Amino acid sequence: MFEVLGYEFFRNALAAGVLASVACGIIGTYVVVRRMVSVSGGISHAAFGGIGLGYFLGIDPLIGATGFTVATALGMGTLQLRARQQMDTLIGAVWAAGMAIGILFVYLTPGFAPDLFSYLFGNILLVPRGDILLMAVLVVIIIAVVAYFYRELQAVTFDPDYATVMDLPVERLSLLLLVLIALTVVMLIRVVGIILVIALLTLPAAISRLYTFRIRSMMLLAVALGIIFTVAGIWLSYLANVPSGATIILVSTLAYAGALGVEHLRQGD
């Protein structure tokens, strides 16, 4: 069974899975603690607009998704903080508009859009080395930013009002967190696709929160769980010849259901 490690595509898939898990564990923790799951869903679906824009401009769709998703996240955050718009309304608008823009640009692009299905549903077994390098750069950026602003982001995540009293730049930190979510979403597109991003971003962190409330511990446990889920999903998808993104998500969902069941039994005792 391990002879498959001799293939470069499989080693690339494992590398992509580990990189994605690191980003998920770190940023997913903030998403779960601050209850930003729906916001992350809106950002992830808006990324399809960037994919379509990339096809239309003739550039790497992931580069198009990066710029478009970051701009969308900043726009959502600014409208919510300054224009006092309801976040659920903004999420609905961004969710639909992003998908619509992506469909429009793909339609306007001459010829056939290759790999479009993989951007929607993911295919980690086909991740090229160039995308792995891009993912590695994004992971380094995420780790560096979180490490530098760790205390500030922790304060804003747990108690924004207290952070305001402490004279922290709550608005800028909130926008920074949205940008980090956007970068993580871009990383996950190749792994599980736009449709399934939200699950992999939140499930490892949600499981880790059942066992610890410390941010640092949650991040480390979520990273470890993410690696386990992605590696297991990759192996199972290869052996069963089924879509990798869906398999990774099903493994994560079953693990989450099992963790909830164990926690329920423990509390019942």
C-alpha cells in the first residue's frame, strides 16, 4: 500500500494536506471561538468570483481568488463595522454575488475552463507543485501574523468590548482576522473545493474546543486533527477511487459526530 508514496502526485497531496491543516488549525480556532462560521462560508463562496476572474484575465485562478477574496473580506468587514449593516444580510449578498460573478466570467471566457470542477469540489491528488509553493507562502504569512498579533487577536476574539476598553484597534484587528480567513479559504480551495471549505475550516477546531478552552492548545490540537483527517481522507480516496475532497470532509464529520457522542456520554455520567 505504501508504494504509492513513490508517486510525486501523492507526495504533493500529502504536503498540501499538511499545509492546509496548519492554516485550518490556526484560523479555524478563531472562527469557531468568535462564531464566524457563517462569515467564513460567505467568504469561501465569494472566492468563486475570483476563480472566474482569473480564467477571464488569463492568470492563475488561485491568484485571482486570493485578490478577490481578500477584497471581499475587507469590504464585508468595513460595511459591517462602519455602515452598521447586518452581517447576515451581507453574507447572503456576498455569497450569491460571488458565485454569480464567477459564473459570468467563466461564461465570458473564450474556450473551455479546465479544472473548474476541482475548484468547486477539490481534488487534492491533482495539486501541482506551484500551488504547493503558494500554499507554503500563505502558511508562513498566517503563522507570522498570528504570532505577532497573538495577544491582540486573542483579546478581540474572546471579548471585543474589553479590547476596546484596553484601547486596542478592534476594527483593524477584526479586518485583519477576516483577511487571514480569506487567505485560509484560498488554501483550502485546492484541497476540498469551494463548496466544502467551511467544514474543514471549522470541524477540527470544533472538536478541539470540546477538550480545551486555551487558544494555543486549541490551535495545536486542531492542526493535529486536521492532518489526521486530510491524510486519512487522501488514503481512503485513493484506495476507493472516490473524490478526495468529499472523503476528507466525511472523515472529519464522522470524527466530529464521534467526539460529540463521547462528550455526551461523559456528561451523562
